[in-house]
Amino acid sequence: MDNESQYSGYSYKSSHSRSSRKHRDRRDRHRSKSRDGSSRGDKSVTIQAPGEPLLDTESTRGDDRDDNWGETTTVQTGTSEHSVSNEDLTRVSKELEESSPLECRRFLGPALGAVLGLFALVTPLAFLALPQLLWRESLEPCGTPCEGLYVSLAFKLLVLLISTWALFLRPPGATLPRLYVFRCLLLALVFLFVASYWLFYGVRVLEPRERDYRGIVGYAASLVDALLFIQYLALVLLEVRHLQPAFCLKMVRTTDGASRFYNVGHLSIQRAAVWVLDQYYSDFPVYNPALLNLPKSILSKKTSGFKVYTLGEENSTNNSTGQSRAMIAAAARRRDNSHNEYYYEEAEMERRVRKRKARLVVAVEEAFTHIKRLQDDEPAASSPKHPREVMDPREAAQAIFAPMARAMQKYLRTTRQQPYHSMESIINHLQFCITHNMTPMAFLERYLSPGPTMQYQRENGRGRQWTLVSEEPVTSALRPGLVFSLRRLDFSLVVTVAPLPFLHLGEEFIDPKSHKFVMRLQSETSV
């Protein structure tokens, strides 16, 4: 009996010691993991790119829930954070620093052009006014020829002013990394012309106090004519030269493979980059990182590795080798069947999207039947049996949004569009559709099909920052085989330049009298 009690005490102590050792081991492992996590946290930082809507956890992962998840699940959403390396942080900070003087760089070029253009327009008037102010008594009378030159000069200056405003004083749509060669050439040409005219005016007119006022007026008119010719040259170089298509640009988005083709004329690399970016914001569908994720059943598959050990006698070597080969072959067959699982995952996703779309269309159709536009001649008074409340478009949109809210939320989650449509934006769009008598399908157009990138831009957001990457200087002209890319933090646009084919068009004349036909009769026909 004592032996049994002593044995039970030992067993209790041994089990207690084993449990305490396990507890200490788990605690030590937890401490080591926490230390490793803290050390790893020192190597990475967490940032949020400015102006970029980040997807929350619920939107990025697949929708593997049933159709009644909204009634039985409490969802907490928020803006997730992306961990990036120190190099990414340095690049983002550099972009922010470069975008800080963006407003100054945006208006610096047009301001310099406006000052130079104003100086060129005032110069002919100064040529005419200075002799009248300095030595008016000694000037020879000009008479009718000078009056005709005055009228001609006035109309030429008016045309020059309007063309300068239309051609040069437009707000720029982008800031270029390098100077625009043709624009700088034209500004330098205008400056040289005006400076040379002032030089000769000072030497030939101001210094000897020229008395022939008719010659002075002709000198000013010749300057206006020269400025008009420069204006014509600017129109040809800046607006006409690139209108004739010469190259075909293929633009591909590196993340999802979306591509478009565009025909352009003779442009520099930086101007072609600005042109394709304008087309990108209006033609390309919005970039949604959540649509790039494969189903979780495919991503969670890991390649199974096997290590075969021979424990026993030598005669069991053949059996163990056969079993290991059979296990490896079975794992390979499971990996080969991953495309079937992906196919069924896609089919199930399409079925779920169609179901949610049908529910959303029905819910919106029923919600729109609850409101009616009040006509001007229709009385707004309501009876006790049928009370009516007159609402403005905002109140009407808020009233009919409640019946469709759940179906809208489920559809946006299923199609992974929730980060781009907030409740406030949906109500504003609904108010817009009600105000302009749009149908339910016109309201759903924005959500049933992905719109262009421009549709999801924030109204108060700053300009998008792009980086032009090219092996050649960005001021050089396009040529066949050239490749350049436009990079952002999350994706890039790769542009390939190809020449348009030269077309050989021949001519062949067909005589109208040659159109003659004969009916072929057969015994089987009914004719």
C-alpha cells in the first residue's frame, strides 16, 4: 500500500514536472518569436501611399461565404496597411518631395511665355510712341500713308494677340521632365527677333533722332509681320506636325495585361508619354489589385516534400522505395489537377456574381417604383388615407437607398468593387439619376461594368505622379522598336513603338456593261 502511494506521488511529481517543463518551453518559444518579430519589424516600415485607396481585408480575400452571410456575420472593415521595404519608402518620399513644388513648375513655363509675348506685342507700340514723346516737334508730317499703316498695324496686332492667347496661353495638362524643344526654340526665336529690332531701333532711330516718321511706322509694321510669320511657324511645329499618324503604340499594363493600341505622329518620347497617359485615364479599366488574386484553394497548395528513411533490415529497402515512389506520384497527380480546381472556382464565382447581379437589379427596380416626380400642375396636398410627403432629390435618394443597400453591398463585395464606391458616392449618384429622370439600368451602369480610371479619380486629389523610364533621352523623337515605360508605385505601363505599314494602293477599272449573268437551269429545279 505504501509502495502504491509512493508510486502515485512520484507519478504526480513527474507529470507535474513534465507539464511545467512544457509550459516553460512554450514560454521560451513565445519569447524568442516575439524577439524575432521585433527584430524583423525594425527592417520594414508601414506606409500608406497618398491618394491611393487601399483595399480592406474583406475586399481582398475571396468571398467564400454563403448567400446569407449578411444576416449572421458582423464585419469590421477598415483601411489596411501595406508593409514595404526601405527602398520603397525612399522612393515614395522622393516622389512626395518632387511633387511639393509641382504647382510652381506647372505655371513657370506659361508665365515666362506670357511675359515674353506681352513684351513682343508692346514693342511695336513703343516704336511708335517714343518719337512722339521725345522729339515730336522735329518729326516730318506723314499724312494718309501713315494712317493706312496704323489701321494695318492695329489689325495685325489684334490677330497676333488672339493667336498668341489660343496657342501659348493654355493651361498645361502635365509637367514634362525635360524642356519642350520646339517651344523653347520658338521662344528663343521671338526673343532674338525682338532684341535685334530694339538694337537697330536704338542705333538707327533713337541715337540720330530720325525725323522720317513714315519710315519708323514701316519699321514697326515689319516687326509685326515677322512676329506673324513666327506665329505661323509655331502653329506648324506645335499643332500640325504630329497630326499625320506615323507610329503605332502598344501600351500594356504589367499587372493584369490590359492593353490598347494607338496611332500617333512624330512626337518626342516625353510628349508621347503624356499623350498615352491621357488615353490611359479614359480608355483603360480601373486597376483593381483584388481581381488579380487566385482562389485560396489554389494559392494555399504547397508542394509536398518527402524524405524517405530506411529503418530496419536491408530486405525492406525495396518496399520502402516503392512506397515513396507511390507517394510522390500521388502528390504529382494532385498538383496536375490544380487547373480543374481553378476552373470550378471560376465557374462558381461567375455563378455567384450572376446571382448577386440579379438580386441587385430587382432590388433597384423595386426601389425606383416607390418614387414619382411631382408635376407642376399636380397638387401636392395629401389625404389622410394616402399621405404624401414632398421631398427634394437628396431626400428621395436617401429614402430609396435603404431597400437596395444590402443587395448593393453584397454585389460590390462579390465583384471586389467596394473600395471604389462609398455609401456617400452611391447616394450622390442616385440623387443625380433621380434629378435627371434616369432609369434604374442607367443608375446601375456604373456598378455592373468597370468604368475607366478617370471615373474613380478623386475630385480634390493632386495630380498623379508618374516616372518615365527610357534608355534614350526623353527629348528624342519616336522611332521604330523603341520601348519606354511609365511607372507608379503599384504597376507600370510598358509602351512599344512600331511603324505604320506603307500602303501600296492600286487601281482597277470595271466596265459597268460587263455585269451580265446567265441562269443555269437543272432538271431538279422548279424553274
